[in-house]
Amino acid sequence: MAKRIGVILSGCGVYDGSEIHEAVVTLLAIDRAGAEAVCMAPDIPQMHVINHLAGEPAEGESRNVLVESARIARGNIKDLAKVKAAELDALILPGGFGAAKNLCDFAVKGPDCSVNAEVARLIKEMYTAKKPIAAVCIAPAVLAKVLGSTQGSPQLTIGNDTATAEALQKMGTEHIQCPVREFVVDRQHKLVSSPAYMLAGRISEAAEGIEKTVQALIGLIE
């Protein structure tokens, strides 16, 4: 039976949702590995809506994270609140500002952020069940907030941005610097992370790190 990999999306668009390149490359890598992607997102309003052409907030607009994420998933997506760890073999969070605005409020509050209750629940369920979890780009901030108090200081990377790395460390994790085409594996905590567009200047750079991350994630499944 194909391994089932949960993919938590956070909207559709780099500035207010999931980074589309990262999300699509993640889904492609899962499929190429012979696994099944199970897309999901919280059924909540986005923090705000960004006009991606102008790069500015779209005043007066409101969008739903689950509805917008369904664009990437071609409609094949679940309400995260209805997904249990028992249904999955592993979990991955693509990046994009939605991870730091909608899945949590790290973009606003930094290390003092809070994580959406259902997102935190599923991450904790997966961790308790000793099922591997991965995150790319800024999404490791979500894992840092949920799992940072775990014994042994989980190892994560967002690349080499000093301020963001310090924020992750304040949340109880050990930050490991990592090149864009590579990834960091914490075998003790079964975590995998890669910088993606925290560092990438080209889609091929982000893709290589994400593809390796997915392979490593699946390799940790028992």
C-alpha cells in the first residue's frame, strides 16, 4: 500500500498563502516517490489578502484558507480539523507567508506567536505517534513553536537568515545552517527541513532541496 503523506497547505500565493512552487514541487516529489499526497488546510479566514501583482494588501477582501488551498489541490483536499494522525504515515508543510500568517502568527509576533489549534493538534499527534514531519522555507517556524519545548532541542533549518534563526532558537529549537539545495534531518525527533525560497533564487534550487526533503521524509517512515 502506498504511503500516505499529509500536506498542510495555507492558502494559495506566496505573500498570503502557500508558496505555489513549493507546494507543487512537494506534491510532485510525493507522487514520484510512489506515495499518496493527502492535502489539507484549516477552514479559517486568511490573515489578509495580498494583491500579488501590486505586492500590496487588497483592502476589503477576505478569503478562506481551505477554499484557496483547494486551488493547488485541484479540489482534492480535506478540512484539517477532520484529519487524524492515524490516517497518515508522514506530514509535510510547504512554505509561503501563509505558513507564518495563517497556520500561525509568526509573521506578526515572531517567537511569541501562537499556532492554529488544529495545526498544532495534528503536529503533536504525528510527533507522539513517532511519525516523521517535514517543513520547508518558513514553515519550520510552525514546528519550532509546537515542538520547541520537546526534550533534546529539535534541529531545524530556515537556511541562514540570522534574525529568523534566532527566533527559532528562542522557541526552543537548534537552528542548523543549510544551503538551498540541501536539507537537515533530525533523526531523534524525526524532523526534516529545507530552506527552499528562504534562499532560492530559482525554482530549480528550491525544487532540489524539496525533492531531497520528501525522499528523506519517506525514508524515516517505519
